[in-house]
Amino acid sequence: MSASTKGLSRRDFLRSSAVASAVPVLGQVATTVVHAQEPVTIRLTAWGNPTEYEARLATNALFEESQDAIKVEFIHIPDSYSTKLQTMLAGGDYPDVMYIGNGWTVPFVSRGQLEPLDSYIERDMFDTDDIFQANLDLYQVDGVQYGFPLDAPNQQIFYNVTWFEEKGVPRPSSDWEDESWNWDTFLEAALALTDRDNNLWGFQVKNGFRPWWIWVTANGGSFYNEDFTACVLNEPAAVEAFEFLASLIHEHQVAPPIDVASEMGAWNIFEAGVVAMDTFWPAMGRMRNNIGDKFAWDVAPHPAGAAGKSTAGGGSGQAISAFSEQKDSAWEFLRFMASTAGVEVWTDIMGIVPPLQSVAASDVFLKPGEPPEHISVFTDGAPYLRPDPRHATFAQASSIAVSELDRLWIGQAGAQEVADSLVAQINDLL
Amino acid sequence: MAERAARLPAQGSDTQWSEQAKRLSIYVVLLAGAVIVFIPFAWTLSTALKAPDRLAEFPPRWIPDPIVWDNFPEAVTIKPFGRWFLNTLFVVGVATTGTIMSASLVAYSFARLRWPGRNLLFLVLLATMMLPDQVTLIPTFVLFRHLGWVNTYLPLIAPPFFARNAFFVFLLRQFFMTIPLDLDDAARMDGASYFQIYLRIILPMSKPALAVAAIMFSQFKWKEFLAPLIYLNKQEMFTVSLGLRTFIGESWGTEWHLMMAANIIFMIPLILIFFFAQKYFIQGVVITGVKG
Amino acid sequence: MSLVSVRSGTSRPLLRLSLSSRQSEALTGILMASPWILGFIIFIAGPMLISLYLSFTRWDLFTEPRWIGLRNFEQLFLRDAKFLLSLKVTTIYAFVSVPLQVSLGLVLANLLNQKIRLLGFFRTVYYLPSVIGGIAVAVMFRWIFGTQFGLINSMLATFGIQGPSWLGDPDLVLVSFILMSMWGAGASMLIYLGALQGIPSELYEAADVDGAGNLARFLRITVPMMTPVIFFNMIMGIITALQEFVLPFIMTRGGPANSSTFLVLYLYRNAFELFKMGYASAIAWIIFIYIMVLTVFIIRSSSMWVYYEGSLKGR
């Protein structure tokens, strides 16, 4: 594990510099906050695989080192996060700080679970300018801020450079404005890359919401109409996108059957060199570890459709429980995690796209010399992000859409038929 | 039954031959079935020894190349696995003891004693298994929170002492009902109390059943996920089944090789328990020597 | 055993014993059942009643539940096609897989109750799937039944057969789940094995005297003597099959096109993904009533086919 030892030394360096930079900030805080002799303990709920758990330990330790008034009790929820968190909240056992997916902002705020942050931001003159606006907005409801992002992931095409070179296929452009990388050239590339006899595929179509949402929006489609009175996934722009994706599986056969992705996890299939291009969110740490030098890989935007290029994503953030009894301390933790010091350590260990523009421009994120070469695709793509639609019915509506589209992916029904049927069901909710 | 099978061949060479053919066919059937049943485990083992980039090979390889033994140490050192293991032993040990004590006592009452409301309560007992856990999760959590039991092992180990798992009461009741009643009557005549009958007659005669119940309960508890998830907050207090879920990253993709390696380590104690406990089922033959 | 001498050694007046014993038996019975009765009152009854109440409300977990009478049930039965589909899917799964599991377990237990070599080994192997169970088995099966990298299909491929999409085809996915459930037959096998030890050998000896063949012995002695545990395995099979959750949750997430949306999976979605706990509670109580009706039916019918050596009926 040479990669991790290398990471460690840098991490130690980051940690010590972070403590140094965090001290002055928290110095003023200590005077304004409680002058308690006994440190208070805030409770933090978070999920986390081994990497994310390690990142949590590191940032928690860093936060505790940076001041001595607040300790963090980390409630690690390794799986079924929503089941446990919602049980705790419904049962009146409130954590102070919660790690949440951005999609939970609306349902949680509408049920009075999150503390508005505006007064804290104002009081401490906390500067949010460095945070990517699109990601900051994900934690806003009606102009009120309820949380801060911990990452700014968007989904891009990961591709196997070695494979492209072997087949003599030109690499996709990493320039967001270059529309020579469009659906036609994408299909050409996929056809040239596919070798069905040897089970090698140009692309992988997935049934999750975001992987097809990118294509729908690139073609100018939307989910709801403007006043949220109807679902419009059966209009030509969306239907064309569905048709195109389905044709990759059935007509052109450049993508394996839809269930292959869920069989072992799409990640493993890409890492094993079975598909040449695939849609992923940026968990670069994992990719670097698992692919090693087996092949070269890089990232590029999805090809431009009728309405140009597009990306989907959201990520996760942190918020304070409306029922926390230690909101000031929770706020200190929240702003620490949104500070350069916290974000640098988080980015370094997790290998994600940081929510701060300054960190995204630094070597902590760019990691020169390590793949992907065009890592700036993620940050340059910020203006192209089409976040998940925000409406009270979205969770249910997207699950209806995803399961109805199964019939298209397995070739049981045509795109228009499926779209009409899912629209009818979703309109019933509205 | 087995003793009789051994006696039969003495009857003649024809029957001996057919007896042997039958025996052979039994082995063939058992072996074929065993292979089918065993394939998933062979595959688990094979996966546990693979490098992460070799997981999705086609056609699949049974013998990984290279063989990565390091997955095993990596899977268990990645977290306080040893600590989780001890926690699990503690929880399983205490809870199994509690369940066997309480469930056998309650089952005895349901199986062999007559009291008003018994049949109705038995249906209530069965009914406790018929409602999906998901909808009682929150009220139960509120209850334990008011008792101050959250973040302790009590929600995992106290209810078993109250026969919380109706499955085992039901199971033991069914076994107890197969024991002839004459034995109880005889003991009653001799002035034995019901409790003495339970202790001196029913329990000793039910060793196979108790072994079955103990095996099944300890495995249920070993694998239990929902209650540890909800009630244990501190990572040092986790059980293995909860801690292992760390490997299933929903958005990151699962680290299959590590997860499978951890799974194998997770399973070994269960397999050992079963292997040693199954001997009790052979001893059962001795009990049937009871004659009036 | 010394029971024979116990019986002959009795010297008490029989009449007095039987008079007082009726009351003392009832008292002892309640006392001995009291751990469960207490546990039921403390841990179980409250949460169950609360969920019953919630099934008549609209509750989003966080704000006050709102009483809406039977609206959840109306919605489910009259307007929720997905619920009706999940009811159908779960019913088919339970009615096919339970009888198969019960009988496969019985056959296995009998095969493994003989004096053969490697008995412990065979028993352990057949029980293995139940040892692992839950999520680990589900994860393994996702591979085994995979279309592309799956074990079954790559074995078929070596014979030049292109295997179907076991989990990706709405018409096949339930068949795959039923096949998987057969792996769990080891658990019922274990219970049968335990019960087989309790069959008095003199019954078989008597049958030998009558010259009964193996099949006749199995049908006339083993099966009747096993009916109490067959009864058990049937009821437990129904209780668990109608509440199946892990297999579809891990392997298909209910897909494709909802064809493997089992009742509890649908319940879980409503409760924890869509914040509709009142609706989920209504589904739970429908499952409850469904299982209860089937259980009462089996119990009612049991007097016709279940034979208890220790039955209290004759007393």
C-alpha cells in the first residue's frame, strides 16, 4: 500500500498547517462562545466506508486540536443511515450535527428539522464566497441557508485511455465548450471501442436517476414543468434521450445489458477493464487505489446534446439539528468543516471534489502527476450542473421513473410508451 | 434407526447387495447436493483472495491470479475487528443463555400445563412475529430511550430473558409436545412439582431440541443487524455484523474482496459451533430407551 | 430410567391430588409463562399498538400524526397498483417457496439421519447457507445469478448455452428468488433432525416386525411423528416468506419494473424513503392480518393432521 503511506505524510503536513491556520479564527470564537471550563460535547451522525471513516477521524481530531472548548462524539452509522437517523429524530434523540445528502434538505426543512444558519453566518461574518455557488444552493430553501456542502461532486465520463489508444479512437475532449464531442462522435467512439466477442463494451447505461438525467438535460429536457403541475419526461427532448440510451444497448449494442451494472457494481466493471467509458461521481481515491497502473484513465464531460453539455450531481453536506441544545458549538464545527483547513484534509483523504474553489485550484485536489489528467473537468463543469429537481414529490416521482424505465432498458417497451406511462403515474402525485 | 440399518445386511447376500447399492446412491445424491450448496462458498473464498481489479473477469476464474492473502489481514485490521468480535461473543453468549432459559420455561407452560387463556395467549405469542419490525422500530426506540438503554447492550440482551423471540418458544413447545405425557403423570404421582418435571424430565429429554434452539438463536443473534444499528452509537461497542457493513459503500461501490474476506472470518465461529453441536443429534437415540 | 419405580412407589390418595392439582397447575402455568407475559407487556404490546394507531393516520415521522380513519387502507386497496402488485408477488413467492422448503428440509433431514460416513461434514455443508444467511448470502447470489459475470450463466456458456437474465427479466426474477430460498432449507432440516431424535425406536421395531418397507416406514411412522415440527416449519415459513426483505432489497431493489417489489420492501420505502410512516404502518397491519389468517387456518386444520404424543386433549 504505497499510495496510502505517501498520502499519510502529506496528511500529517496538512494537519499541522491546518491547526496553525485554524487557531486565530477559533481564538476569537473562544471569547464570544461560552467560557465553560468543561468542554462541551457535540454529537455528530455520519455514514462512512473505511476511507470516509478515516477522514472523519482526521477532521474530528483536527477540530478538537484547534480549540479546547468542544469535543466531538462521532456516531458512525455504517449502513442504513436514513433508517437510524430518522429513528433517532422521530424518537427525540437529536444529534447536534448531521451529515445529510443534499436531497434531504427540502424534506428535512419542510418538517422543521434543520436550524437556519443565516443568523450565525451574519453574526460571525462567515464568508461563503469561496464555496461553489451551485453546491451552496443545494442546502438553501427559500433563500435561507441550512447547511454547507462537504463536497462538490458531479458525474462525468470516466474513460480507459489505454483502450482508446489501442483502438486508435481519439480521446473525448475535456473542454466543456468543445461541442465536437457530441452524441454522434460519442456513438462513433463507442462503436469503435466495443468488442462484443470478447465481452468488451464501449459504454455502460445505468438505470439510476442521475446517469440518464445528464442525457435528458443535455437534450434540453426537464422533469417537471415550470410550475410543477406536470411531469414532462414524455416530451420529445427527454424521449429522444431515452431512445438514444436504449439504442446503445439494443440497436448498436455498445453497452451491456442493464443488469450487468448492478451485478457486481459498475465500479468493478470499469476497474476490471470491461467497459471503456462509464458515468461516475468523483471517488478518485478509490479509482487510484484499485486501478493502479493496470491502465491509464481520465475524465471528460458527457457529450453535447441538442442543448449543449450537462452534468448531474449534488453531494453531501452538514447541517445542525433544529433541536440541538448546543447550536453554537455545532455551528463552530460546521464552519470548521467548511473552512480551508477542514476541506483540505477531507479532500486529501477522500479524493473528492472540494466545495471550496480555492482548494479545488490547489494541489490538494489536483494532485499533479496522478490520474485523472483532466481533473479540472469537475470544477470547470460547475456551471453545467443540473441539480436534481426540487419538489416535495421528487423522491417518489424519481423512483417511479426509474422503475418504469426498466421496461425500456430491457427492451419490453418503447421510449414513448414508457415515458407516457411514468408521466401519468407521476402526475397523479402532483 | 441407524442400528437397525446395520443389522439388516445379515439377512442374506441379495439384500446385502441392494443395501450397498442403495447406500452408494445415497452418497451420490448427498455429494451432488453438497457440491451445489457449496459452490457459493467456494466462490466467496475465491473472491476473498482476489485483487480488486480482478473481480470482474470473464470468464470467471476459480483460482485467482494473483492470490491475495493480504485481503484477510486487511479486512480485519481495517477497524477494531477484534473488539467487535469480543462484543459479539458477549452479546451472543448472554442473549442465548437468556433465551434458552426463558423460552424453555415458557414453552413448557404452553405445551404441558393447562391454564385459562393459554390458547389465546399462544396465538398472541405467534402474533408478535407477524408484524414487520420496521413499523415498531420507532416506538421501541422511544421506549428504550426512556429506560436509558440507548448506547448500552441492554436492548440486545435484556429482552431475550423475557422470551422476546417467540420463534424459540414456539419451537420448543412443538418439541415438548412430542414427549409422552405419561412421564409427567408418573412424576406428579410421586409428588414432583411442575418445575421439577420441567427440570428433571423435560429438559434432559429435550437436549437435541435445546441444541437446535441454541444453535439457531446464537446464529440469529450473531447476524442481527437492525437492533445493533439502532441502539449502538459508539464504534467500539459495535457487533461484527454491524461493523462489517462499513464495507458496503452505497455510492463508493462495495469493496467486494475485503467484504468477502471479512465475511469468511465472520462465518467461521458459526460453522464451528454447528459442527460441534450437531453431535447432540446423534445422542438423541439414547433417550428413546425410555419404556413404561 | 427410574420412572417405573416412581409410579409404583406412589402412596398418596389420588382424589386429593387431582382436586388441588387443577388449580396449582393453572397457577404454575401462568407463573412459568410469566417471563414472556411480562416481556410482552413491557417490550412488545406498546409498540404494536402504537403502530396500529399510526396505520389510521398520516405521519411523516417528524410532525404530529393526523388521524385519517381508513384512508390509508382505501388508498392501498383501491388506488395503489404497486401495492397490489407487491401483494401478488409476495403471495406467489410464499406459496411456492414454503412448501418446497418444508419438504426439501424433511427429505434432507432423513438422508442425514443415518449412520453414514462424513455425517458431520454433510450436515455442516447443508446447513452452511443458513449459517451465513441474510446480507452475505444475498450478495453472493447477486453474482451467482448475474447475466454477464454470473456463475450459472458462465457454466451454461461452457456448454454453448446462453443463459437468461435471471434477475433482469421480470418474468424470471421471482423464479430466481424461489430457487435461492431453497438454499435456506438447511434451517428446517436442522429442526427436523432434532425432532427425528425424539421418535421412539420401538415404533420402528414394531414396523420391522410387520415387515414394512422403507417408504412405508417413512410415511407411516416418520411423517406422522414429525407433524408437530412440520406444523412449526409451515407457520414459520409463512411468517418469514411473507416478510421477505433482504433478498429483494440487496439484489434487485424491487426491480426490474417492480417485479420483485415484496411487501416489506414496499413498506420500507414508504417508511424511510418517502416519509410515509402512517401508510407503511397500514401495509404492516395488512401483512399482519394476512399472516394471521393463514396461521389460524393452519392451526384449525392441524387437529386433522398433526399428531402430538404429548397432547393434552385426551386428559
